[in-house]
Amino acid sequence: MRTLKNYVVIKEYDSLVRGEHASLPANYVSLPEKTFDELENFVITHKSESGVEALELLSISSKRGIGKVISAKNYVGLIQMKDGTQIEILPKIYTRENDHSVTETRKIFLKMLKSLKDSPFKSFNHSSLGTTPNNLFEIFIRMFIDETRELIKKGLRSNYIGVEENEKFFKGKLLINEQIKRNIVHKELFFVSYDLFHLNRPENKLIKATLIKLLKTSTNSKNLKDIEKLLVAFEMVDVSVHYEKDFMSIKTDRSTKGYEFVLLWSKIFLMNKSFTTFAGANVAYALLFPMEKIFEAYMGNVIRKHFGASNKVILQDRSFYLFDEPRKFNLQPDIVLKSKESTIIMDTKWKLLSPSYTNHAITQADMYQMYVYSKKYNARKTCMLYPLHEGLTANDTSGLSYLSDDGVEVEIIFVDLQQMARSIERIAHFV
């Protein structure tokens, strides 16, 4: 792919190599030896909080004439090394603009991220890309900035905070014991307790802590300038120092309306929460997304949007079991589309099929699964949705069909993520 100073961009299945080489294949990128070694150590030794091993995200192998290589798998996103190196891993998405494939892929990927449940990407607007460099981390910071700005426009929420102070004027409740202890000489003072309506609530403290952290980590001049402007609104707010405690103390009610996405971003930046997150001795953080889950969520949203008005669309349906006596081995197709006349089952598969492999690399297990779905749901047709890519022939892109003599039909549909309208037409043909 390509590399700038301290910023490397690769795609799924591409590889990083140790040190400089006279010539490398197009899908190999050099890393400085020290950075490569630190990344290798991270891959070998670390797990995420959810228990995912780093080896599931990146593989280590050796290639003749090159030496050790670290290859991307099906997780995409950003790895920030503590030496300042940023490694951006983008999905393998077919685009027609070879000269701008990275930019176009990034746009498609960000659009797909909006489909993730309980994520801060839902309000993402592509117009923000024009004000930030082509850098995922700075784009994420820009999203947080935009959300925080909107929150400030609507007004930061305040809260009543209990205060005990020596005051010149009497207000609230006089604390007699403290008054005697502290003011026996200073008759002009009152030691009182009262409630103060103040901005210093946990939500605002966490947002301020996030802004201060990003002020130290962002390298984009516009982002830095905007963060400084936003901090003015938090001048009277303390900085959160106990993140987990403050997040746990937040109560979702009418007073926190408008804070949802801002706090999701704060949790990501402050605590490396959400997605598949890692941190280690030489890795500041890694925000990595499983592409199979993103593709599944995105296609579910697309199908529901385009076909949900006149059909019933169920995502992750759990109505049937493989066995009924006892009810065991729950079936869970990604998408169930029901019309008045029939049922269609769809499953998403983030995998690159190729005519050079046996059965295009469609596994028997997947076909068995679709066969069972067809029988249990009495489906008119079942479909597997795979991403379109440049390795397919012209004949393949129109799809593949399989029909058994007992009436089970399985369609293979290749989804063009750059031109979704074509794929919707193709799917509509079977609905």
C-alpha cells in the first residue's frame, strides 16, 4: 500500500516487513526494525479485554527473500504505537478508482461503521472528511469534536452539588459544630452547607478529560484549534481522574439527552472501550473492528431499509432449533425476509471467493447451514452475500446458483459496496 512518515496504510491480507528492502511486492510495506519488533511482541503476547488474542487479528510468518512478515487478517482499524507510528488497516473493498482507492475505501468503511449497534458512528457525516487529513484517528477525533460542539450549542447540563464552606453571607443550613470550631473568633463568617447548581457533573468531567487527552495526541492543526475552543466551555468543570467511577455514576435520564454519542467517544478515547481494543507496553492503543460483524450489520440495515416497508425483516432471528426434542442447537440466520407469500433467508460472509479455489472456496459447512435454514424455515430461497472483488471473473460477478432435487435453492450474491444500487437490484430479483 503506502506509507507516510510514521503513518502506514495497508489493507486486509497485506503484510508488514521488517526493515528496508530493495523491492517489495505491492501488498508489502516496510516498518522500521524497532517498530516491527515491538509490534511482533504485541501480537505474540496480548489479548483484548474480551479475550480475543492479538494473533487472531494479525499473523506472523516468514517469506523467502524477505524474512519475517506480519499480515493483516479480517480486523480493520487503527494501531497506534508508542513510538508515534500509526498503522491503519483498511478492508479489502473493490473500488474502480485505482488512484484514489484508499480514500474511497475509507469512505465506504466509515459508512459501514454507522450500522454498528451501540456505536458513536451513527451520526457520522461524510462532509467532515473534507476538513481532516486521510487519517482514521484524526477522523475519529473530528467526529468527537463535532458531537461535543453540538452538545455545547444545546447547552451543557448542570447539577446540584452539595457544598460546605465558610461564607460571608448566610445561606442554606448553618453547621453549628463547624461554626463553633472554626468561627469562634470570626463572627462575620458562617460555616454553612448548601446546594450549588454547577456544571461539575461526571458527564462534563469525562468530556473535559477526553478533550485534554486528545489535545496531547492529535497532530492535526484544525482538530487542535477546535479542541482548544471547546475547552473554554468547560473552564468551570473539573477534570475526571477516576474514569470508571465517573462512567458508572452516570444515570441515563432527560438531563443526559444529547450526551449519548459524546460519552461513547469518551469511553473509547479514555478507556479503550468498545470494538476490539488492545493496549500493551509498546502499543498505545488499537481500535480494531471485525469486518464480518460490520458487513453483517451493514447488510442487515441495507435490507431493512430497502425491503422493510413491504416485507417483514428480522435480523439474527432465533425462532428455530436444529432439534425440537429436546430444543437444542439454536439456528440464527443473519437476515430473514418474510413476505405474505414466502420466506427468504440471507447470510453474510466476509470472505473473498475465487474461481481458482475448489467450489470458489465456499465451505461445505456453510452450504449445510443454508440447507438447514431452507428446511426449517420452509424458505423459497436462501442467499449468501459475499463482497465483490477484483479477483472474480465477469461470469462470477452475476452470482452463482445451486439447486438440489428436493427443492433447496442457494444463491451466491456478490455485493458491490461501492455501487450498492446494483446489488440492491440483484437482491430484489429474488425477493
